[in-house]
Amino acid sequence: MPESRKKKLLCVIWILAAVFLITGGIWNRLSGSIPEYVRVCASKEEALTLPAACSVSASDQNVLLQRGENGVQIYAGKTGTYQLGVRLFGFWKLDDITLEVVDQEYLVPGGMPVGIYLKSDGVMVIGTADVSDINGLTVNPAEGKIEPGDYILAVNGKNVSGKEELLQFIAENGGKDDILTIRRNESVSQVKLTPVNTAPGEYRLGLWVRSDLQGIGTLTYMDQKGNFGALGHGISDIDTGEVVNSCDGTLYAAQIHGVTKSTFGKPGCLSGSIRYEEDLEYGKIVKNTSQGIFGKISENYQKEYQQEAVPVAGKQQVHTGTAYIRSWLSGKQEDYEVQITSLNMSDHNQNKGLVLEVTDPRLLELTGGIVQGMSGSPILQDGKFVGAVTHVFVQDSTKGYGIFIEDMLRMQDKS
């Protein structure tokens, strides 16, 4: 190939590579600013902020759209679900937005610490182990057959709900092969394991398991139908890192005894106790999800905790600037000032939709910033409920992440 053609070809390759990188960068920036889901109030004009290069259209005549100084003005007279199409420069399709039109929602902000008891749906496997039999031979009967994160639903046709039942059913089988019904992700299957005789009358399968978890978190909200949401993220197993599949659980009153302040590289935590008393039950947990735990609040606690409900803000109403974390850590209700420094409107990493920084000297003195146990603390802005605290920055405990309240409600509404 002549030298001149080689140079031209190389030049074309460099130009295409540059175009690819530039358009890829533009796409990444745009995708983070375009929400996949928007919740607005019926018969109320609301602004949706989109990049200036983007245009939007509606699939239904009930939805009216108009470009304005503050973004795209949306008006829908009827509740329902609609689709909006987003295009770049009016030509290239970027994405679709699901528009949920609802009546104005109100929530009672929480902020108080709660004790959480969660029971898994089946017995969760956290690992396998070697077992020495009665003759000193070491074997691992579950290796390659059972994985961490599997759930044991039944043994030899008998449903199991806890570790004690699991051990009981294995012992009753007298050393014969055990048939375990397991759930892995969304798939259910049966696995045959040969138990190890570890002592006279004792048999083991070499499994480390867990069937319940306890901890302290923060109640986020209660609605007018008796539903609650808390934490803003799921309860995960400490060993597997997976969100625990739960069948039920309970919220209890919690008593905070002290706060270990956050320091550089080491998040602080709340130290306290859970009051496992029937008359101190705050509610029943019905599901544990990546966006938080949800359930029904008890009637007694609903009557006891009488606070004013505040309107819910959609993502499009949240902005950078001053906001407040509501908390009861001091022993009484306090609203602590924070700054929302950035927003991520996409559906990816919903637990990190907001970045916030604690600026209130009272909270900095009390906790050093955000500490473990504050997950679920309500975030209020402009008199509206906008989100909940989810995580702390390990290297800077004055900063952390939050989830939009819209994303918590969306998960609560899912059956």
C-alpha cells in the first residue's frame, strides 16, 4: 500500500476513534441526567430538567409538554402510566421515560432509630466447610453442590424455617442421603448430599447457615395507609453480601446508648439495644429489597407517633443546595442542615441518587457526620420529602449518599 494511502487510512481511524470517544462521553453524561422513571402529580404543572440538546415527546394526548426556561414543563390531567420519548437534536433516540401520574402523596417523616429482626425465606447458606468423620477422615459433602447465597427450602420433603429444624431433619434421616430443595437466584432445584457421621448419632452436611438477622436502623416514613419504609437499602448478609430473601420480620423499639464518632477512613456507628417486647413492636416487615425494607406499621405506634405529613417530591423537584436530615439521635426530633451536592437521575445505583454533605455543627459534634445506623434518615428540602440517607463515604464521613423517596415508594408499590 502506498505511503500516502496508509497515512489517509490512519487519519480516518484516528478520526473515527475520536468520534467514538466523544459520542461515548456525551452518551454517558446524558444518560446520567435522563431519568428512566418520573413521578408527577395530576393536574399540576411540573418541570423536568433535561439537557438543552434533548427533545421529548409524549405517546398520549393526555400529557402536555412544553419547553421552557426551567426545562420541559409537564402537565397531565389524569392519573396513569405514560411513555415519553427522548431524542438528541430531535433525531437520534436516546431513551424512553416512564411517566407515572399520581395524586399528590403525603408521608410522615420518621428519623427515629428502630430495632430490626428479619427472618430469611428458607435457611441461607453462607458457606461450606470440611467435616471430620468418626474415623478422622476429612470430607466436604457440599462442595461443588451448594453455593453461598443458596436458600435451603426443604430437607427430604419437609419445609425448613430455621437452623434447628435443618439439624433435626438431618438427624432423623439416620445417615441416609439427604435431598435438599434449594433456591438459587430464581431457580429451585433438588440436591442430594451424603451426610458425614461425626459422632455416634450425629450427622453433618458441612454447611454454614443463617436464618435470621438483627440490627439497628432508621425508620424513614409512614404513609396514610399504615405502610412504612426504612433504611433506603436492603439488609444484606455480612458474609455473602447478598440482599437476604425474607419471609417476615418485625420492627421493634430501639434504645441508643451511645454514638461512636466517625473518623477518617473509619465510619462511626450507633450502639444500642433492641427491645424485643410485644408491646414495643412498631410494625411487621413484609419485604426486604435493594431500596429498603417495607411493611405495615402497628396501630399502637401509629397512634403514639402523631406528626405532620409532608408532600412527596418527585426527582425532578429535587435540586442541589440546602436540605435537612431529620433525626431523633439527640433524644428529640431535630432537623440538621446538609448540602445536596449532586444528583444522579438514572435508575442505576438508586441507593446513590443523591450526594450530600453534612454542614450542621450540631450533627458534626454529635456523630462526626454520617454513621452506621443512620441509614433511612429522611431528607427534606423546600418543605417536601425528597429522599433518605443510605451510605457514608468511608474516607470522609461528613459526606454520603441518599436515595430519592420516589424510588422507595416505587418499590413499596410493587407487589
